[in-house]
Amino acid sequence: MGKEFASVADLEEKEVTFVQLSEHCWAFTTEGDPNTGIIIGDDSVMIIDATATPVAAQDVIQKVREITDKPIKYVVLTHYHAVRVLGASGYIDEGLEQVIASQNTFDLIVERGQQDMDSEISRFPRLFKDVESIPGLTWPTMTFTDQMTLMMGDLKVQIQHPGRGHTKGDTIVWVESEKVLYSGDLVEFGAACYTGDAYLTNWPGTLDKLAELGAEKLIPGRGPALETAEQIEQGLDYTRNFVTALFDSAKKSVKQNLDLKGAMAVAREMMDPDFGHVFIYEHCLPFDVTRANDEARGIVDPQIWTAERDQEMWHGLQQQQPK
């Protein structure tokens, strides 16, 4: 683990890729930074995940406006994390009518949205550049429990909560007619899975549900768009292997009654060889190990991360540096 807290030392701008996946579906990917999905329907545009700030949203809007002048009516939140949602207000002048999220995501914003906002801003200064442009929490205007269908002209878009994983409110967007799936952070590729608010016991089963859809294109939460069946299988396996190895390490640590420093050492031994090189691994691992060990001890629901808790955990681990 680096001595610099979380990603405060990560100042390098990432390369943006804007790629068309099907007739109506696009992906705005940014190496290991959070991705954004775009669906251009017959009469409107949908954005999937809204970036960290309204200023950052302008980069997405610029790409959309190179293709269409249709109003951006919908923003879908795949979960509640600030880095994904606080840019939603940037779409108000583009025709925004509805911010859509699962009911569980709405409930999480009520319960811990402000704490998460404060926490994430301190973790990701580069992503939260122009933080003063954020007007406050992003509140969904339309919620659903299990699934909903939205017609964008003749284009049918399914918005689903397939189960717990990255959070208890994870949402996917599925364009069945074009076999394109937007997974949010339920799937990652080439980047660490952040599991500080996860349900590790449930996550692999939720991935199985995604696999059953038979997507031919998949946009993960982080990493490149997966554009072949082989790549999609790799992405699902990569995510499953990450969360399984993490939770296995936690169960081993709990069985040995290790403290957090000891649990970090076990996790590194089991995970560094396969994942130590990927984007945001050093950022995520302390939060991941903390949550994994809580769940392995029977704490079902994730504890709320605050800026103060972040710092206390991080600095408490500084003496456990790998040699």
C-alpha cells in the first residue's frame, strides 16, 4: 500500500475512448477511471453513470453532441457512489427529465449519501476536479424494485436490479435487441474491484445472472468495452476471481483471528500475484480487506465509510508496508 492516501497521488489524465457498440449503443471509457454508457434512442438519449462532477460530464456531452442533437432525457445510476452520480446536474441543460435508480440505491443515498460524497472527494482529487460545481447529492426522480422497461421510441431498454454485489442496489441496463449490457461496477476488467460496500457472498451469483443474459457486448464499470463473447467471459471470470480470492483471504484471516494488518498480509499473499498490477489496486485493497473481514465475521451490511473512518483505517495500516 502506498503511503499517499487512496488516489491523492494519481494525477495522470486517462485516455478517453468513445466507441460505437451497436446501432444505438456507445461506450465512453477512460482506462481505469469510471466508464459512462450512452444509448441514443429514436427520440432521446440515455446516460448510464453520470461522472463525478457536472464539469466532467461536459466531456461526455461533447462526444454525444458530435453524433446527435436529441435531448438527453435520462440518466441511470448503476449505484450510489459519488464518483458515478454527482455529475448528473450537468445534463439539466441538455433536456434531462428523469434520474433513474433502484429503490435500494435511493435508500442508500438517504442512509449514507453525504458521508460517501465527503469520503470519495477526499479519495479522488483528480476525478473531483472542479468539485465546487457539484450542487449537492444527486437524488433519483424515478425508482424501481426489480426491473423496469423504458421505450426510447421503438427501442426497448430494460433496467434491472439483478442482485447484490458491488452494493445492495446494483443496476444494469440491457438492450436485448442488440445484445448490449451495461453492468456498472458489477463487472470490472483490468482494474481492481472496489468492495468497501459490497456483498461478497452474493456477488458471484449475481455475475451468473449476468452471464445468463447472453450479451455480445458488455461495458464494465472500469476498463475497456468487452466486444466479443470471449472478452465478456474473461471479464466475468476476472471479476469473480477477484472477489472470490478476496473473500477467501478474509475467511482465512478470520479463522486465524488476525487483526486488519495481518489480514492485509494474507490478502496480499493471495492476491498480489494476479491483481497487484491492475488499476487502483493499491487504492482499493485496504477498503476491500476491511469489508471482506467484516463480512467474514458475520457483519452482513457494510459499515458506512466516512472521511474520518477512511483516514483512521489508512493510517493505521502504514506500518504494514510490503518490503
